[in-house]
Amino acid sequence: MSDRIDDLATALAGRYEIERELGQGGMATVYLAEDPKHRRKVAVKVLRPELAAALGAERFLAEIQVTANLQHPNILPLYDSGQADAFLYYVMPYIEGESLRDTLDREKQLSVERTIEIAKAVAAALAFAHGRGVLHRDIKPENILLQEGQALVADFGIALAVSHLEGPRLTETGLSLGTPQYMSPEQATGDREIDARSDVYSLGAVVYEMLVGEPPYAGPTVQAIVMRILSEEPRPIRLIRAAVPPNVEEAVLTALAQTPADRFAGTAEFAAALTDPGYRRPETGRLAATTPWALRRGLTSLLATAFVVALAFAWYGWFRPAPPTHVARLQVTLPEDQRLSVLGQGAYPIALSHDGTRLVFVAEQGGVRRLMVRDMDEFDARPLEGTENARQPFFSPDGQWVGFFAGGQLHRVAVAGGGPIAVAPMRGQPWGATWGDDPDGTILFSTGDSLYRVPFSGGDPVALNVAMAVDGQTLGADSTANLAGSPHWPHFLPGATHALVSVPVGTGVLELATGAFHYLFSGVQARYSSGHLVFNAGQERVRTVPFDLGRLEITGPEAPAVDDVFRGPGGGAVSFAVSDNGTLVYLAGGFERTVWLVDRDGRESPVPIEARGYRWPRISPDGNRLVVVVDPRPSELWLVDLGRSSAVPLRTTGHHVTPAWTPDGDRVVFDNDGDIHVLHWRQGGDPERLARRPRAQYLPEWSVDDRILVHETAPETGLDLIELDPSDGSSAAFLVTAANEWLGTFSPNGRWVAYSSDVSGVDEVYVLSASGEGQRHTISVGGGTEPRWSRDGTELFYRAGTGIWAVDVRVGMDFRAGPPRLLFAADQFDFGQSLNWDVGPDGRFVMVKGDPTALRRLQVVLNWDEELPGD
């Protein structure tokens, strides 16, 4: 049994013996159990936890008792109810038969005689309850049970209890009372004062489905169904099934009248009309009965336009968690056996439709990765057929299609169903895509080294020629090869003539017609939303700037949006999505990270310190301590004593990242907002600034002969390695090329530098003489980054994906390297930052784990822009 069944069995021990789960509904999970006292099988219905919390035990137990007083042959009786530990439950007979839903799923349509027989039984049960002042409020095929041909109505009490919840409290549960296809118009629009005629309508919808094979109204979303309920009449039954007697059709259409006054006053009248061959609707309904269907539908839509809009807003206001002009936050939690799947440096697992009503995400369940789509007004997500191994989803402008990458192809799949359609072949790894609102439905996608365009209908993708410009100066392709060769995360602006595109130095606007690119700011992965650009600012931060669409210019300062966003393996993309109208969804990164020591075989042991926002752990030269960055920002430096399992903050101010030790272990060097500082941690006092350059410097490494190597970003050349002299703060170029070079680190003897570069087109690890001259030695094969030396200088380690690799090296006057070998896979660790790990003098590695539950929680912020300064 699952943990939940085990817990329930323990809570009910001595009263009921839980055997197995029978099924799940919108409000409760049903279990088969044995009642040992009476020696009978029973159905134990346990409220969903969120609903139980909203109701409370006292109200639930009081309201559920109403069913105990409804003694009728066609009402499923209540045996028992109660609270056991955290469970609220009620007990009913176990019915050996099936529900009407099971029957309809199998047979689609029922005979007229059987339909009337079931309808009469349900009508009798409802009439009995109505006579005692009790409405059901949730009549649907799932709540009608069939035992040896006898119809039994279930769940009176739970519907009554939930109906007494106030709107916001009901919304917080993620549930709504009633099922859209069977809800009366007054219930759908949130009218709190409903009467027996609402149950008449619901029974009419059930009878309609028994005869026709589908409910009177259907649609892809709750809103679509409600709009049809309010603006259309159902198709006449006899147009679909001519064998249905005229009086039966007339009776059902009367029950389904939009206005309660035009329906039967009660279910007994409805049942009588079903068996009266002479029954016809009153004259008020005759026009609808004689007008051709297409014309009637058009007239209804025209006449209804004004009040449909008003009622639709009433529905939206009832079920939306907050008024449309206020910020509201809620959480979408995936099932326990499901989690978000974040693969690849450029990957992001979520996307929002432009209107914010639909969410798609990449989920992993049972070892299978596929796309799941969830309408924001629904409780559950559903898989999109044929999207196994999908990544990086994106929506069409109308929200009816989802594009994605899988198997070396760009695909699209309809949200409504059906298999995927291949759009274009793709070479390399995807780095984002966007779907334009132009007549061709242009899709613009990146493979990391080039941008391509293709119509949504399919064809061969066409590479775009991009002319980069930085600080207003247009630069030629030769001098900006590192920029033009690395466009990422394209995002169409409205009109699809321009797109936001990220390059190593930041984000700019690309004009598709000319290929002109104009630099905007240093953030990446930018999206347009509600008059702002929302972007990845690094260090798990998402920030925003106001943006003028007409002038394509930033019009104000940056402001924080979210400071805790998950970033996947290898860094790169953070997991967020925005709609055009102010909805933000993101995967929280979490500051509950833990630090672990891992041996060469991958065996891990925790460092027993409190979970915090740890990043960039560095082991001291003697192996006794760690210096580590702790978030949230402004980040702090903490000192961890491994022997005492203690962690304390160092005396620093400002924002601190990428620390390192001096070779003697007496000082810590780090960058503070881009300037290099050093702290004598044993002596105390304030840190000393060693160097200030026009551009920010990162990831300092201090050599045994007192040189500091950093990397910095230049618009013309991308990432460069710069050498600093700590004695006077002077600097000199160590390795500056058209390619990106970064993460440089000195060998223990100071004679060699290992670093990462994309000179070959992919990230690889290289070694070069510390003089900056001579032959460049290639270390990794097939990709690699983040080199680290062993303390004795005989091995060089690096990361490729989530694997840690080792290479035997000789670092005397000359350099020799053996072949790479995989030490262990580290999928469970957080590589969202470059060099988020280190190796100690004893050969053990220090690594960071994120919150293991973070990949199951999506945060939703409605009207996020309302909190921005000046808004």
C-alpha cells in the first residue's frame, strides 16, 4: 500500500480495515474497506487534504449528517462519518455495480426506456431531498450508482458542506463545486441563492447525455463551457437521435432552460413530463423549437453578447483567487510521483499562453518525460499525446498549439489533442523558440550557434544573418564572432517584426527584416509582459525593466521581480514564464540547500550544518574548512568548520560571490559586486579591495607565486581571462580572443593554467602555460568545463553535464595528459552555478544539493506588475 493508504489504515485501525483504493474524484478519494463489526464491505470516502483544511472538521461532521436523515430507496445511505488523525471521512455501502459514468463510457447512449427509468429514480431521490430543504448541487453521472439496475444518488452531504464555503476559501482548495457540463447557469455564474430548479437543470443535462452520448455543452476549458451555457441552447435531441419521442425531447429542453422560471419547478414534474406523450414546452419556448438551429444559434449569440460578457466576468471573479487588479500568489503542486524535468544548459521546463490562461510544462513520471498542459482554471494537468522526450515548450499566439523539441526535430501539437506534427529538422541543442503572430505564424528558434526561422506549417529552416550592435555601434561579424555565433532564447515582440535575443553579453532587439541587432542590457532570457521586459539577471534572480514597444527602448530602472528562481544543470536558463497580461509562473530555486562530501566512487555523506542558500563551496588548502556563499542576496560569505560541523558568517558587507583561498589558507579572495577583495579571516577586520577595473571580474584564483586570475566580459570579445597583481592592483590580459575563455585556475606549482573555452564550437577544457605562451593542450573530449586541480597536481578534474571526470597529468617543465575517465555521475547535485563544487586535498569533492521537493512546486503570481515601483 502507498504511504497515504498506510496512514489511513493506521488511523482507522479497529474500526475499518482498508483494502485498496477504488478511485479518486474531485473532492474525495474512495477506498474499499471491511467493516469488521458488521462483517460487510463499505466504501470509505476521504476528503482531499486541501478541502478538509478549508472545511474544518466541525463543519464537515455537522453538514455530512444531513445524509443520515435522507432515508430513501434511491439515496445511498450514510453509515458513518468522522475525523481520524488528519483524515475527514464518511462511510457508505460498497456498491458492487458501477456508476452511470462507467456505463456511459462503455455504451455511449442508453435506450429511451432505460434512460427514463434512471431519470425517474434520480428525480424521486431529489424530490425527497428537496422536500426536506436539501439540494444536491452536484448531480452528474459519477454520482449516480447502478446496482442491479437500481439507481442510487450519492454524495448529498459533501455537496452541502462544500456549498457553505465562501468563494475565496473554496478557490484556495483548487476545487469548484459542481461539474461545468452539468451546472445550471445560475450556479455557473456564482449565484449563492439557488433552489431545486438548479438540480432540475443538472438532471436534464444527465438525461440529455444518456440519450445523445455527450453533455449538452462541451468545450476545452471551464470558461468555454460556461460561455456556451450562457449564450447557446443545446442542439435539439431529435436532430441527433430521431428515435427519441417528441415529449422526451421537449421535457429535457424544458429542464435545460437558461432561466430558472422557464424550467420545471421540481424534479417530480420533470419525471412526469418524460412519461407524458402529450407534453410540449410552453409557448415561451416555441420560437426556439421551430427556428432552424443555425439561425437560432446566431440570434442567441447576438442577443446574448452584452450579458454574456458581464456573466463571464462574474464567473471569473468568483473562481479567480483575487480581484483582477491585485497581486495574488498561489502554488501548483505536482503529484508525488511527478516532477519538473530540466535538461540542458539552455533548457526551461515551463511556458504560459499569451493570455495567461494555460500552462504547459515538461514533467517526468515513471522514468518518462512528456509535456503536461493545465488550464489555469482546472485542478489537474493532462499529458499531451506523443510528446515523450520533449523539451523547451512554447505556445502559439492563440494558445491552441504547443511547440517543442524532441528527437532532433521541432514539433507542434494541438492542445485539444492529437499527435505531434513535425515542423522542421534541427541540428544541435535547442536554446529556446518563439511563435510569432504574423500571417505565416513564423517560429524563430536557436540552436545555440545560430538563429533559424520557419513557418509553423513546416519546411526547411532558414538561418538568419545577424549584425550585432553594442552601445549603439554596429559591429561587423568578424569582430563580434562570439556574439553573432551565440544567439539564445529568442522571444517575439507583438507584431513579430522584432524579437528579443540573448547573447553572452546580454539582451538586444533583433529586427528580422534586416538582421540588425541593438543591445539593450546585460540580462538574458528576456520576455515581454505588460509593458515590461522580464529577464534572467543571474544568481537565480528575475528582474524587470519598463519597455516602450513603439521606440523599442528601456524607459526606466531595473526592479526585482523574483529573487529565488530555479536554474538547471550547467547554469544558463532559469525556470520562469510570463504572459502578455501580467501572470508570472516560476519554479522556486529554494534556499534550503545542503552541503555534501563525495568520494571518488560517488559515495556521499552530508556536512551536518543547517540548510541555507549555499553556493560556490571552496575547501581550504588544509581541508579543514569551507568558505561558501550564502543567499538570498545580498549574499554573505560563511566559514564552515568541517571538524566541528559549525557555520558562521564572515565579517563582510555588500554582495559576495565566487570565493577562493590563498595558497596559505590565511585569506579569502572574492569578488564583491565585480571588484576583487581579500579578507584576512583569522585576523578579522574589513575586507580590502585589491583591484578595480571598468568591467566586473569573477571567479578569482590565486597562484602560489601571488598572481590572481579572473575572467571578465567584454562586448567585443566576450569572456576573457585577465591577470591581476595583488601588490598594486594592476592588470594585464592573459588570454583574450574572439572565443570565450573563462574559469581559469593555476596548477599547484603555478606553471600551468587550466581553463574553459568554446573555441571549438563547444565548451572544452584546455591547459596553457602560465606565461600565456606555447601550445594549448586539450583535456576534455566531447565537451567539458569547470576544471579543478588535485592538490598534488597529478590530476585534473572537470565537469561534463552532471558527470565528474578525471585526467592524469604531469605538470613539470612540460605538460602531459592522459585520457579522460568518468569518476561518477552527480545528477542529484546542483550545478545551477558555474563551479558549484570543489575538490579537497584528500581527494573528496564538496557539492551542493538543492531542495528535493523544489521540482514539484510551481509558483503562480497573478498581476505581478502591480507591485512594481510607480505602477
